[in-house]
Amino acid sequence: MGHFKEMDANSDKKITKEEWQTFHDARFTEFDKDADGSITADEIKNFKKVKKEEKRESKKEEKNGKK
């Protein structure tokens, strides 16, 4: 399901065109770090790197919290 729950803002198990657009507009803004209205390959690469590091850090915190 991927990002379905994130896109389904009102939790009605359906995604409207507005919910779809809102999600993707926000995602575009996350990628476009220099806010120039376009996304470069480097911005995508850096975004993915940051998300991967955040996920790794989150897993570490979960693991340490369970000890």
C-alpha cells in the first residue's frame, strides 16, 4: 500500500484527487530543497539518502529502547 495511509487524509479508505495532489505537492516541496520550482537528480539522491539515514536511526532507537 505504500503511502496510501498518508494520502488518505480523512481515513475513509479512499484517495480523492485533492488528497493525491496535496500529498504529491508536499513531497515535491520536500525534494526541491533550493525551492526553485524544479527537482534535480541530485535533490532526489539527497532526499533518498536522508530518508534512508532517518529510517536507520529510527531502527537503532527502537532496538535500543527494547533493551
